[in-house]
Amino acid sequence: MAKLGAFCFPATGHLNPMTALARSLQLRGHEVTIFGIADTEARVRAAGIGFYGIGGRDYPCGALTKLDARMARSKGLGTLRLTLGRVGKAAGMVLREGPEAVRAAGVEALLVDEVEFAGSVADRLGLPWVSIALIPPFVPYDRYPPFWFGWGPGQGRLRRFRNRLGILLLSGMAAPVFREVNRQRRAWGLKPFRRPEDALSPLMQITQLPEALEFVIAGERPARLYYTGPFVHAQQRPAVEFPWERLDGRPLIYASLGTLQNGSVAIFRIIAKACAGLDAQLVIALGGGLDAARLGNLEGDPVVTAFAPQLEILKRAALVITHAGINTVLESMAEGVPLVAVPLGNDQPGMAARVKARGAGVVVPWRGLNAARLRHAVLRVLQEPGYREAAQAVQRSILQMDGPGRAAELIEEALQLGGR
């Protein structure tokens, strides 16, 4: 059995699926250690995964809370800039401290979140490694729109040209990160990255996105890209108190903006106003970004909680209002629940576009968002059965595959490991 290491972007939406994948590898007899900053240690260890601390100088205890507070108030291009800044700083720390940490931990191979650059650490040490896409996978073909844009797939020349421009724009914004990484690669005597796809593993790219939720595009697909399904182990989620007694039996609308971009009082008030008076009960999960007292008295008297046991809530939900973060989307689809998506930034427009393309939900842009527009979308999804039917079609595909288990098998194949 193998001793594996993993590098993961320090956010709940990345840690939850990475620890689920690590758990599946452990069940197959392997040992997994996640390298991370101090603020992630408790969550990783609570999931039953080994932890090795790095970045103490750059990320002392409490640093993540401050970073997330800035992210909570951002939208659109501002979110992407903040995220790239975080990625760049993390990359510098990982390149500086990663080699020594990986040597000390004695791991034989690495699993690297696609938004991290620890693949260069593996190259430095001569270790094999696998890319893990916890957001929509990077696909370097112009028939696939870049994840930051909410475009559908394009076969025509104009759409493919638009996609190429989008890729160039994002590559330009990420250029400072790649310059820093390439500076260190040259110092190590490694070949610098010339294209974004050079930063992916030469062995395998695994995504938790199920193929049933990917754009239907004939032909081009990277040979080393494998679609699995959501990386979830429900027993690893921390227990969350919830006022179940307040649920009154009406159809349930669950609203969540995730754990990063959840600092907008205005959006939560719009959600409450849009759902007030409907024959449905609204549950709002704030994700830790706001104190409920700041919202005041919301129209319709929804159930408001800092956190919610999302996996359990989704089993009762008729509809989800979401920012379209990949984990909320996948967990909703796994229960066959259609969406009203209000993407705020990063990978969310790309995930929302995939939901729309599959007919499993409606997308409402955050620019110009108001209660009337959101209410119209909510009623449309609740009243037209096609949306739930499409979500259930994706659900059937997800239920046929153990996402983290299949990913673990693929990792064993790529790294030529034995497993059970």
C-alpha cells in the first residue's frame, strides 16, 4: 500500500471533497496526508485524514478567517482577482516549504488540487503526481468556454473565437502567478510552463464533475481527463445543529451562497422577499459569512441559520437557490433537486452554464438582481416539471458511480499502486 500526500486550496469547498477522496483511498489501504495551513488542521483531522502543517509564517492561526471575510463581500471580476491573489501567495509558500515538508512526511506520490502548484514540488523531488479538479476541469480546447464565463459550449467559429479570447484574458490575469512558479522551476532546473495546461499532471487529470453534467461536445476531450462523480462521504461532515421543529411540511426552498461569497446582506434580503408569500418554506444558510442579526426581520419569516446540515436538507428540498458553487450543485443534483443559480464569480458561472445546458435549472445574473426577477425564476422551476426531471436524470447518472471510489481506482492505475 502507498503513502500519499495531497495539496488542497484552503477553503471548505475544496477541503470537503479532497478529504472525501482521501477517505476512499484510506479505505483501499493507503495512507494519506494533507499538507495545509494551521486553520485547516482541525477540519482535516476531524475527517480522519493525516495532516502536515506548512505555511506558519505566511498563514498564522486566524489568517484564513481574514481572507474569507474579504472574499465574502466580493463579486464578479473582484472575486477572481482576490482568488488569483490567494493562489499566487499560496503557490509561493508551497514552492518554498513544500519540498522539505514532502520529504519529511515520506510520501511516495502527490495528489494536487488544480488551483495549487504543488505539481512543481513533485517534479522537483521526482515524484509522480495526479491533478485533481475540484472545480470544473481545465480543458484547453476552444469548444469549451473558460470556467469563469457563463457561456454555453460553441461549435461555430465565432463562439470558438470568443472562447479563445476568454482563455487569453484569464491567462493574462494569471500571468503573475505563472511567472513566480516559473522562476522557481528554472532555479530548480525544471522546464518552465509555456501554456496553462503544462501545469497539469502528465499522468492523469481527475474531476469530481460527473460527465452527465458536462457540456455535450463531440470529439475533442483530453485523453488523460477522467470524469467521476461528487467526492462526498457524509459521515465526514461535522455535525450541525438545526431547528428541524420549525419545518412545517410545505415544499422546502433551500438558499445558500456557500462559505466564501456569502457576505451580501442585500442578496439574502432579495431571496427572502422573492420567496415570501409562496406556498413554500424558505431555509437560508448563511455559511458563516454574516451574523443573522444583520439581516433584520426578513419577509416571509424564513428559517435562518449560520450553517445547515446541507446533505440532509437537500433530501427534503423542492428547489435550491444557490451561487452555483460546484459542491452545492453536485450535492443538489445527487438528490435530483433543480436549481435557481445566481453565480457570483470564479467557477460559479461555468457551473451555472452546465446546469442550464442540461435543463436542470435557471440562471439569474447577479447584476440587476431583484426580488421580482428572482421570484419569476423560482416559480418557473417549481411549476415546470421539466427542471426536476432533468435534475433527476443527472441524479441517476451520479447514483450509478461512487465518485471518490472511482477516483481512488484511477489514482491507483495512474500511480501503478496496489489497492483493495
